[in-house]
Amino acid sequence: MQQYDVTAIKEMIPHRYPFLLVDKVVDIVKGESCTGIKCVTINEPFFPGHFPDKPVMPGVLILEAMAQTAGVLAVDSLGEDAKGSKAVFFMGIDGAKFRKTVEPGDRLEMKITVLRGGGAVWKFQGEAYVEGTKVCEATLTAMMGAN
């Protein structure tokens, strides 16, 4: 089954440290679904301020990690010609719910399903899990543009 490591992900989407929030994408079904993986460590640049005594991954960054995973799926679905030439721009977030905190040491798994895609505007259902427990969910809308 197709998968992408961080080097391949960097060829597909323009994000870079400290804002690249996906380490690996696995279980890819072209044009349908995939799972992104983020290994959350205490060395993340946001933890010193969020929060010093109880480090918690900000919810907006969990959503961003889901969006980056969706971006990889969209670029993969469009084929080789899209890699490096397409950027995926966030357009909207609907129904975002946060159910549990994400902390250092967690392995965040973002399960992304295409609801509508193939053209300029894509819609995805995203769910994030830690150890099988859902921590976040949202519907994400994005637009494909030139990189």
C-alpha cells in the first residue's frame, strides 16, 4: 500500500519546520482516504507557551495537521504532475469538535476521507485519534492553487 515519509511529504506540500505537522501518510486510497501520523514530542515549538506547566497541543494545530494530511491526499490523487506544483489552501472548517487533549508522547493519527474532490475545491471529513480514542473531528474545505 502507498505511503509517504516526511521527505516525500515535503515534495507535495510547501510546509516546513516548524509548521510541517505531518510525519508520515499511510493507508492511501487515491481519491478516497488516507491516515496522517504526527508523533508529538515535548520539543514542539508551541509547548513552552501552551502551556508551560501542562503542555497541550493547540486545537488549531490539530486541525492544521488534518488539513496538511488532506493536502497530501489531494495532491496524490491528482497524480505526479501535481506534486510540487499545487498548493492546497484552507477555505473553511465546519463542525470542529475537540474531545480530548493531545500531549507530548502521543501518536496523533489523522484519518481523512474525501467527501468531494477532483476539481479546484475539495471537501474532506477529518478525524484525529490518539490510541484509538477520537480527539478531534471536523469537515475541511480547501482549494487547489498554483504553488
